[in-house]
Amino acid sequence: MADAPLEIRRNDEQSRFEAPVPEDGQATLAYRKVRDGVLDYVSTKVPPEARGKGIAGKLVREALDWARDENYKVIPTCSYVDAWIRRHPDYQDLVAEE
């Protein structure tokens, strides 16, 4: 199971990225549209039993890659997203000017 790819989907109705995790749990990265071309990534949640497996990082990468593909800038309100971007400077160009 550890080698199984993480299935991440975008749920536009609930404004979040979702990934099923073991034990019927779900990891999420929630966002909201702030203005044209700018999204706020507000929270990243992973069930306690699934933490430490890189799931949050995969959610963030997927969400940022989607933002780049759709020409969005992001506001990393979520502290995890903010820290992830700081560790991956190739994504720094996606951070919106305030």
C-alpha cells in the first residue's frame, strides 16, 4: 500500500483538493478565490493516522501545479503551504503580491 500512488482530485464545488487515505479518511487542501487570478490556500488537513507520509506535500504540489497551469497566483495563508513554498523556491513565482 505504501507504494500506491496518491489519488488527488479537485473538488470545485467545495473549493478543495482531496485525497483518500487509509481507514476511510481524507486529506484536503482548501482554497478560496480572492479576486480574478488569485487564490488563497487556506488550510491543509491530513488525518492523524496518515501524517508523516508526504501526503500534505503531494497535495500542495498538485494544487500549486494546477494554479500554475491555470495562470493563478496564490496567497499561502495555510502555514504548511507557506513553509512548503519556502522549501521549494521554484514555486515562489506563484505567490501573489499583496
